[in-house]
Amino acid sequence: MDTPPDEGNDLDLQLAALDTNFSLSLPGRLKEISEGCRRLLDGAAAPAELESLGLHVHKLAGSGTTFGSPEISVAALALEGSIKRAMAGRRADREEILAELSALDTAIGRRLSGHRARPGGDTPSSRGIL
């Protein structure tokens, strides 16, 4: 049975709205993740905070692929690994976590700019992410 034309358009509109909402959520999600990583690196994150941070990053990793941004998923999965190691009692590697945050910021920036590379002067640190 064929789908009436209006039903297909409704579904397309709903999917587009979900995609837009995902994109709009990214700056706030990155800010929360960055703040959590700063607390981790400063040694100020309680175990419950690390668990929450790990879950937040894990959800972002799944959402990235769902919404057509596998680069976000790859970067989030790498960061999730570092957070899991910290949760297991290993000392957090500052340079590694900063590099993973930078990769996540770059992936999110590409998503928000329509997958175009940023101009050379616009870096994560110049925008206050790191």
C-alpha cells in the first residue's frame, strides 16, 4: 500500500525537526562535557560526576551516528574511553583529554557549519572551549 503524500511529508518534517534539535543541542552539550573534563583534570570531579560525564559523552557518541555525524561519534568514543579509565582509578592524561575535546569540538563545528572546514583562525582554544 502506498503512503499518501501528506504522511511522507509529515515524517520528513519530523525527522528534520529532530535533526535541527540535535544540532541546536550541540553547543550546550559540548560546554557541559568541557566543564566536566576540566573538573576531571583538576582532580575535583566526584565519582558520581565522572559517571554522569561518561554517560553524557556515551549518549553523544550514539547520537552522532544516528544524526549522520560519525565524526562526532568517533571523537566522543575516544573521550569516553579516557573517562572510563579515570573512573577505573587511572590518572587522567591531560594532553590526551585535551586532544579528544579538541577533536570533538572540531567535529561539532563541522556539523554546525554544514560539514565545511573552519577557517584557519577559528580554533577550539580561540573560542574558549579548551
